[in-house]
Amino acid sequence: MTQRDYGNEYGLSTRAIHVGNDVDGETGAIKRPLTMGNAYQLPYDPSALNWSSPDGPLLYTRNGGANQRYLEQRLASLEGTEDAIAFASGVGALSGTFLSLLSAGDHAVFSDVTYVAAYRLLHEILPDKFGIATTIVDTRDPANVEKVIRPNTKLVHIETPGNPTLGISDIAAIARIAHRSGALLSVDNTFASPYDQRPAELGADLVIESLTKYINGHGDALGGAVAGSRELLERIRAIAQVNFGATISPFNAWLIMRGCVTLPLRMRQHNHSALEVAGFLDGLDAVSFVAYPGLSGARNHGVAARQMVGGFGGVLSFGLYADHETCNRFVSNLRLITSAVSLGHDESLIVFLGEDDERQYLYPEEFHRGFFRLSVGLEDVEDIIRDLGQALDNTGLGS
């Protein structure tokens, strides 16, 4: 499984194409093939092998397969880390990280706005089932993190931009706070992707991605990843991949490897279009608020501009001066934008989040009346804006 050396002297777009890829030794194909086998040929004397080791020769796909390893090489290069592990889903990466690094009696701090599975893991499952204490804080202000650090704090987990309120946390400042206390910092980077933001360069110990979203980008594969130092990832790989079995399938690894080739191209378009759409919505009388870190009036816009080196992402949230039923009618009047969960797809997706979300009490006040999360796709931005405008008009909310 040798490959050409594409070091950091090459740009992100070049590495997104070449790292992890090479000419296939058997056929001469210039793309790595999809290897669907779940077992690999053993050496002459296999008696000394560790059957549960993820390192060394390929043995069994739960321990790691060929396509998984190719993808991991590329992900580590994009994130700027020593190593990466690809999991079956983003939630697999989250739970595998938390359960591998935290033990009964430990304490963890986490952002008050996170993906719902991260919220349930940290707020309910880890404390209730494993005796791991956790504290929720508004990490948009690093001082809030410092106030709740304890002697037994082992992990600080933040999500920036946060899902679904798009809050921004200062990665570098929180990394300094965590490290002063001997804790690790993990950052969920899904909304930004390594094109827009590279937390490891800002001091994060671990970077978590839902590969399902922007890195794959085509809405056709599930996957997750954690990237970081080899020492930390060896612990996570042995527990979460081998013994929990959250291994990505060869086909999904192959699909995501294919998808991330165009990540830089896609992110440039997502960033551009989302900023245009946010500006359009921000100027409408029917819109009660727009949450997007690229708007100059957004809280922590300056922090976002400093740490989101590629752009501000393709997701925004907004509210309407409308009741629950009118909000649903607005969505039903959209013709181009699809009502569906997930984000980072080629097509634009919208979801109406009502007033009874289990995390609603943690959201800023403007979100309490219900709101929309819009993942701006790769369509012509003029068509996206036109679709939003006609839906508002046909719902009786136009100017």
C-alpha cells in the first residue's frame, strides 16, 4: 500500500485529488479500485498475529480495509494531522472518541449548541450509563469554559459553527484554556469542512467530521472521521473501531474518497452562494432573523473571519414572522429547494425546526419561535434566491 509522497508543499486542492490515490499494481488503473472483500490473505505463519490489531497487514475489514486506509491518508492530509480514522458515521466518530478517551469519574465540558446526537451522548448517555460528569456551556465566550474546568476535566468538546444556530467559538482561545488544565480539545468541524477551517492548526487535539456532509458532498454515503495525533488515534481505533465495530464499509469509503476530490471546488460555491442568500434574506421584512457567521453583524463575526480561512460555510438559519402552519406552507411552496434533513449535498435542503426541539432551551431567544435551517446547494444562486422569493410570495409573506 505504498503511495507517492504529497507533502504539505502541495495545496489543498492538489492533496484532495492525489493523497491516498495511486496506480493500481494489478490492472494499471489510475484510480484505487473498490475492494469489497472482508478478509485478506494471511502470511505463511499467522500464529503470531494479533487478530484484533488495526495496525500492520490487512487481515479483516472490521480492523480496517484497503479503501478505508486510502481515505484516512487523504483525510489526515486535508486536516493537517498525523492520522485519521474513518467510521461508519459521524455519530460513530463522536461516540467512539468520547467512549475511548473518557472513563467513569472523568469530567467533560461541551458546547451548549451541538448536533443532537452529541448533545444526547454528553448530556444523558455518558453521565447516566458511564458515570462521566459533563457540563454544558455557551462556548461562544471562552471565559465560560474556563469557569467550569475541574481538576478531573479530561475533554472539552466544541462545535463551531454550531448546529443549528451557527454560533462561533474561538478554537485557539479554548485550546489554550483546555491545555492549561491538562484537558484535550475536540472540535466538530462538520459545518466548515477542512476547506474552510482546520482546527488542528489552531490547537485542537482532535477534529471530528461527519463525512456524510461536505466531504462526501453528493448525498449518497454515510461516514464519519476523527483526525489527530497518532498516539491518541491508536487508542480510539483499538476501542471504537475494532471492539465497538463502528468501521466504515469499503463502498462508502470509496464513494467518499471520490466525493472529496471536488471538496475545494464545491466549498467555494457553497460559501459564495450562502453569503448571497443570507444577505438576501437579511433584507426582507418577513424575515425575523438570519444566523450566518459571514454577515458582518453576526456575533463573533471577527472570530469566524480569523479562523474560517476558506469561507463561512454553506449553512444558515433564519426565522419568519409567521405562525407554525404558515412556516410549513412556506416550505411546501418551495419548488427547487428540497425539504429534507442533512446538509452539504449538491442540492439545497431546508428543514423547519419547530418550537419543541429538545435543545430549544439552549438556543438564543430568536430561535424559540421555530426556525429554518437551510443548506445552500450548488444550484445557480439566482435560482435559489428566486425560489425563496416566490415561496414567500405564494405564502402571503412577500413584500
